[in-house]
Amino acid sequence: MNVRPAVTAADCTAFEATRGAGTLLAIDSCGSRPGVALWDGSASPQVEHLEERPPRVEGLAACVQRLLDGGHREVSSITGLAVLTGPGSYTGLRTGLAFVRGLALLDALPVAPVSALERLAFCAGGEGERVISVWRSSRDQVVAAAYQIRDGLVLPSDSEEAVEGAQLAGFALRCAAGNPGPWVLAVEHDQAVEVGPLLTEMIDGAQLERRVVDSQTIEALARLGYARCARGLGLSADVVLPDYFGTSLPRSNRNRVAAPFLVELTR
């Protein structure tokens, strides 16, 4: 389960525009369709998917370089980063976060960490709606989180929780009691059959509208990450990296896995 760090004023940085229009690089290394995207807020994001699952760092670096070359861009044009933080492949999560942190530290870039539940809410909800995202994280456990869609952002209405299926209805009722609806129940399309039986009581008890969507797109990650960074909600790289990286390696060597490829990427 992803545990999102608390955001403080010291962590928030402005989306840099000193090098022209802001361009965001989004990386999904732990989802079912890993890929990278570049977006400057106009037209559609440039997208490239990776065949390897989970991807290795060199695969991510090569994919990013192809996107930059295809758009005739330099790495210096990137002014913000977005990364999927799970739930998802543990190996892919570690690879993507280490790679993003290495890129961020090159030029103090702001990073927008986005969980799979936030992306699901972003794809399922409309402006002003409150959304409960439900994600199956293991055979016997699901993760549920509540959000509100406001001004193109996904704002937390409650903390993320790992709950057993039988507890979903109670979670939904607590959300509805704290923030009157209407509420939407968001389910990923390839998990709908598996988690469906668990949701009947939840829908009936809290009067939820169920929406099944395909949220596992790099485009959605890019759009949500861009909205955050453009409004000064990017975090410093130190905050984004999970504790298990910080405690397992000395501070100066946390990016050892990514460093050789980052040198090639920035030449």
C-alpha cells in the first residue's frame, strides 16, 4: 500500500518556468502498462510504453531519451516530474522512484507522486464530485481511499486505508457521514469482477454510484501530475522517496542504481 507523505509548505515548490513553457515528464513503472509521457499542457501528451514489466532503469532511461529525441527536446526542458507510487509491482516501484529521484536532484525539479487510487479517482470523477476509489492489493485485501475532484485536482477527503472486504461498507458510510454526497464508487475495469461481490453492501448502504473505468494510462498520470506541479504542489525529491530507500543506503548513495544511466541521459 502506498502511504503518501504529509505535504508541508517547505516541501511545496513552484513549477519552474525559467526555461520556457513548463514540460512535465510522467513515469509509470509499477502499473500494468508501464510507460513514460511528456506533456507541456497543450494538445496531447507524447507517450511511449515499455515492453518489459517491471522495467529496469536502463529501459526507463532509453524510453525517456526516445521521447525527448522524438519531440526535439533537451532534458533541460523538463521542469516537473510525476511518478506512480502504487499499489503495483514492488520492483517496478523501487526502480521508478529511484530513477525519478535521480532526475529531480539534477536540477531541483518538483515531483508529483500519484497513487493508483488517485489516478483512478481522477479518471472516474467529474468536477466537484466525491469519489471512493477501491483497488485490490492482494487476494484478501483491498485499498480504499476517498477524494474530491476540484479544479482538476484530486484532493484527499480521508486518509487511505487498507481494509478487508467486509469493512468497505463501513468505510463508505464514514466518508458519507463526514462529507455529504453524492459519492461515486470508482473501480478499475480489470478488477471489477474480482471485487464486485464485495461492493454490493457498500453501494446499498452509502447510496453510491458505481463507475468502472480504465485508469491505467500514462496520459492520465501526466495530466494529473502537470496540474499539481503547475499549481506549486510539487514536492522535493527527498519527500517522495520511501523510507526503505533512506534507511537502506547512505544518503549520498541512494541513487547508485540510477546514476550511470542519468549521466548518459543528460549528455
